[in-house]
Amino acid sequence: MKFKSLLLLLLIICISCKTENKSTGIIEAKKPQQYITVLGTAQDGGFPHIGCQKECCSNYYNGTLSKKRIVSLGLVDQQNKQKWIFDATPDISTQLADLEQNHLKTSSIIDGVFLTHAHIGHYTGLMYFGREALGKKGTKVYAMPKMRSFLETNGPWSQLITLQNIEIQNLQNDATIVLNNRLKVTPFLVPHRDEFSETVGYKIEGSKKTALFIPDIDKWNTWKKSIIEEVKKVDYAFLDATFFNQNEVKRAMTEVPHPFIQETINLFKNESIATKNKVIFIHFNHTNPALQKDSKERKQIENLGFRFAFEGQNYEL
């Protein structure tokens, strides 16, 4: 009898953790109260990529592969009815709609935008907050000092500030922003091609778990910190996976330095499966075979214990 009672209790718990999607009739796992959701995985140029006539992009146009939005994470707090987005990509319109339709609908389209740096895939979506599009006032944009100066002194971004479409919130290296009683965000500097601004990654802390978000960095060995040790400190690590290896594109890698996926794998080769499982690759160039979930390269890496971000994934905090 005790065994049957235990089974009944477990069944009740499982049912209580699932809800029915009324639009599809499908029973889905209930979302946690605070979580990260993946809103995009591609490098700044997206997928398909401008000017690409290779097989990878042809497979989008012939209907074999689907579009991939540019890298962004959403941060959702169901309990406090708040939501934030990391990076303002050219795909921000559908990414904000995703947050609203599939996660949390509030009177405010977004409670804040955290910028990593001034490369086109990471800030140009701010244009949609202007008078030609949303035209709403007071959207908070979190930016480092050089990033703030870049926005204030260059059009059309300066107009967003003049018209109060956006309100810049100051960030400092390693200085924590307390969003509410359950969520904290800390920016930290990473080496990258800083033509117009500095570049940061973020530590995102919830009441239960913590994540790293480093979509862009030059090479791991140019950073003053050990990526292995930083990964060990958190539960999830969304890491730069722009290129698979040296042979992927026919241009000088010194122009666009990033850690190759193969380099990252080699760094972690002697670490435990538990540590490798924290690594979640993100920010894929259109040529990167690991961008596509059914590629043999991706499956081989998954077999080693590493993971890959894809749109719609949720990670509890």
C-alpha cells in the first residue's frame, strides 16, 4: 500500500508541473518562476546570411532549413511580472513578440535591454524603439561607459536619447545590478574588437542558479580569467561558438578573432562530463555546421557532453 501511495503522489506531482497549451492542446512542462529563454542563436549577420550563395543558405531558400535569429537571451520573472532582453538585435521585433506571446505579457514591452557591445548584431535593434517604429518613451537600456558615449554622440542613436525613447542606465565592470529580490546581473569586460565600445559578458544570477553569457570574445587565452574556472562556478555557460574551425571561411581570422568550437572543446577535454555539460554553445556563423541541429559535427560534440542553444529553450534560475 505504501508503494502504491508513493506512486500516486509522484503522479500528482508530475501532473501539477504540466499545463495544457490551449492553442495546440499539447501538454507542456510548466515554466519556472524565473528563467532564461533563448531568443536567437546566429552570429550578427543571421541565417540566412547576406550575400551567401553557399549550400548552407541555399538550404534555407529551398525550404530544407529554417531561419535562425541573431543571438539574444530573454530573462523572465513570472513572479514579479518583469522581463529583460540581452542585446538589441536586428531581430528584436520578433524577439520581443516572442517574450510577450510565449512568456509574459505586461503593459511594458520590456523592462530593460542589456547591451554587450557596439557590433551590428548586438545594438542596432535599438532603432525600433524610435519614432519611426515603437515611439514609446522610457525604455531602459543598460550600457557600459564607452557604449553609452557611442550612443549619445552618434546618430541615429542619439535621437533615441534626445526624444527619451531610451533611458541609458550606467553599467560598470564587475558592478552588480540588482533587478529585484530574486535576480541580479553583473557585467564583466572581455577582450574583443572594441572599435566603438568596450565588450562585456554577463553573469545572470537567480535564487537557485547562475548563468554566464559571453556571445563574443577574441580568444580564451587573451582573457585575464580562466574560462574553465568561470564555467565551474555557474550552472549554465552560453559561450561564443562563431566558427567551428580555422578552415570554415576564406578570410583572415585576425579580422574576426573568435574561439573556434574545436579550441573550446580541447580546453575542456580533461574536465568532467558535469563541467562540459554546463557549456552551451551560441552565436554561430551561418557557415558553422554546428548551427544546424542535425549536423554530424553537432552530434559528435553533444556526445562529448557539450550542449547547444536553440530558440525556445528555457533555463531555470
